[in-house]
Amino acid sequence: MKIAIIVAGGAGLRMKTPLRKQYLLLNGVPILAMTLQAFAESGLFSRIHVVVPSEDIEFCKTKILPLSISGHEEKKIPVQFVSGGKNRQDSVCNGIMSIENRDSLVVVHDGVRPFITQSKISDCIKAAEKHGAACLGLPIQDTLKKVDSNGCILETLERHSTWYTQTPQTFTYSLLRKAHEKARKEGFLGTDDACLVERMGVRVIMVEGDKLNIKITTREDMILAEMISANLGGSNLLKNLLSRQEKS
């Protein structure tokens, strides 16, 4: 069984808007709805757990979910909304604890990465099925410098062995839960789930991602997202909605 955890529990402070970033519109469609649709229509998952602020659950059920799940009622994938935590790590942990089937393969994805493709989701899953842990990422193309607290360059990092990480990140349920429990017990706060697994001495396989799979966290990201969406001809979700309106 494959279960997706879509993490959208953030307040979106860096976006500096009254509306949380995951609900901002791209081509008239909420970002979270676009992300959720990509997973719902992939045909890869038995369940999807969406982690959002507790006070937003009813809003997401009535406003986001109907836009995200298309098709006939009998084909819809069960979607469960889970209350988020005080930070991303806590939110993912809440999502893990909401999963009943402990033999699952768990795919964790940022709710504000709406341009994830089904092929990349599938690639990440296949790598995790083989190795137990995998995440998407891209090789660094720019030259990287390590600096001190004063901004002085200490060294130039080897570019050929440096990647930046994306989501989804995929793990067996038992491995991901152990990693989170260990981090919580030791008071460790990581930047992603892969680093929690890495610190257990477990190898995480990097799978090449997609440059368009951006994480929308700032106003500049939103401008780029609007350009990507326009260049792609609008989201599939928007096309589906317009098609339904024309038929009605």
C-alpha cells in the first residue's frame, strides 16, 4: 500500500499575505488543490493524508477538496485531513501517526510544490521500493561557497557531488516513523525527512527531479510559479474545471 502525506501546515509568513501560501491562486486555482490533484490522479495511492492547520480543516474539506478530486465518485481516493504541528517536522510526524497500515510505503510531499509530475512521483516510489528510502533532487549547477558568520569564504565546495533536495521523499513506514521518533526523543530538528533518516545511518537514494518542481514560499516564487503555469498553458485542473462549466 502506498500512502501520500501532503504537508501544508505552514503559516506562510515569508509570503507576507493575509491568506496562507497554500491557498493562493494560480490561474484561479488554489496551489494546494493543484498539488493534491497531481497525487489523486496519479493512480499510485490507496490514501492521501493532507496535513493542514487544525483551524483550516473544514475550509479544506469544503473548498479545496472538491477542486482537487475529479472524476466519478467511485474512483475517488480516500483523503484524510490531519492537524498540523508547530513546525514542518511535527506536521509530518502527525501525518505519520495518522496512518493505520504500518506496511505502507509513505510518500511525503510539500503542499506548495504544485508542478510535481506523476512520472517523478513514480520514479521516487520505484527507488524507495528498491532501496527503502529515496528523494527527488537536482545537481547543483552554480559554484557553492562555504562561509563563516561574517560572510567570509572558507572554502569552495565540490559541485559534482552536491545536490539540492526536493520532494517527494519516500520511505517505508517503519523507517520514517523510527527516524521521527528518534529525532523527537533527542530534540533534533531537521530541514527535511531525508536528513532524519540519514542520521540513523540509513542510505537515502537521490533521484533526479525536475527544475519546474519549485517550492512556493516567497513572493518571488509566486511570480515564477505564475510564469511556469502560464507557460504550461494553465493547470490540468483549470482545464478540467472549464470543461465541466462548458458542459453544464
